[in-house]
Amino acid sequence: MAATTELTLFADYFQIHVSDADSDGDLSGAWTKQAVADHLAVAHDALGIGTAVNDNVSVTVAVLPQEPVDDSAEFDHVVEASLSCPEFRRVR
């Protein structure tokens, strides 16, 4: 069963960041030309997600018990990344 949370976040500078509480969250070198095109910057312990607006954005976070079924053929553009979250593993 997935644990789902609905959020409204402010996308400052057209991006939101996802990281563990203990992350340094350094994405300064992660915003490559390809990352900007994909709207996804990846560091070891942080993700930067590019948004279309510099305003509030609706975000749904779903923590799944296993890898989801591959439905990428239904979309025009799909990006994927992994994120190390040791703090999350401790509280589960």
C-alpha cells in the first residue's frame, strides 16, 4: 500500500528541492544543460525538480512498497532518479 501526501510548495527560482534532513542539498553543479532540459537535477542526497512557474505548485508524494509498473509509454517525457534518504529508513 502506498503512503501518499498532497502538498503545496513554493517553487522558488522555478524549482523545488527534495532531500533528507541530514543532506547538504548541494545541487550547484547538478543543473547541467541536460538537467535543465529534463527539469531534474540529481545529487547523491538531493533532487532539484524544475517547475514551469515561480509560484505555488501542487505536489503529490507517494512512497511505494515496491517499484511501480512501467507506464512510461503513456507519456511524452519521463525522467527517473534515485535519492538516498537514510533518515527516512530510520523512521519507517
